[in-house]
Amino acid sequence: MIAVEGKQEIFVTTLEDLEWRVQSQTAEKQYHRQPESISLASNTNNRNCEPTTAGEARVLHSAAYARNAEEKVTYLNQKLKEERRQWNLMQAAKTLNREPEAEERKPPRRHKLVLELLRQAKPVSEIEEFVRKFG
């Protein structure tokens, strides 16, 4: 018996041989077909959702790596925000501490400057003008 497939002639002896040949060719075509997406849920033989092929394993590892990277970025952004918040609080506290210290140092310094102007025998009008300008 001769079966013709496209331009190729296939010699088969029985109908069972022909059926086997057709089944093996369709299986081979399905094997070489590119998958649209790999889903472990579609694999009914795999109950633990473990990868059955190297491609599935690579996809799983890549996805896990990407999730881990996203989590690291999120964590580092949160850490950066917290550090900025703490730094801003410390700067505000330092500013509040500096203002009273500056006010405490101001009168003795002004007094010393007025005494220095008097020692230099400056006129009273210049001393009053200095006090008005510089506090």
C-alpha cells in the first residue's frame, strides 16, 4: 500500500502503520510548535507546581528574581523616605536649639561692641546708629 503525503510517498504495509505514522507526525508538529505561554497550572501531572522542563524552570527563576528585585527596590525606597524624615526632624531640632543660643550670645556681644566703640572715642550718634543697624 502506498500513501502520498505532500510530494513524499510513504510505504506502509498495514492500516495500523499508517495510523501510527500520522500520530507520530502530529505529535512531532506539536512538539516543535512554540508555546504561547508556559503555565504550570495547565500541567496536570505536576501536582506540586514544580517545573517539568528547563524552560519552565528558567521562567520561574526569572520571575522570582524579578519579584525579589521589586521587593528590594520597595524596601530601599521606604528606608530612604524614613531616613529623609529623620534627617529633616534632626535639622528642625538643631535649628530650634540654635536660635535660643544665638539670642543668648547676642546681648553680651553687643555690649562688648558698644564698649569697644566707646573706648575708641566714637561719637554717641555713631554708637546709636550702630545699635539700630546691628541690634
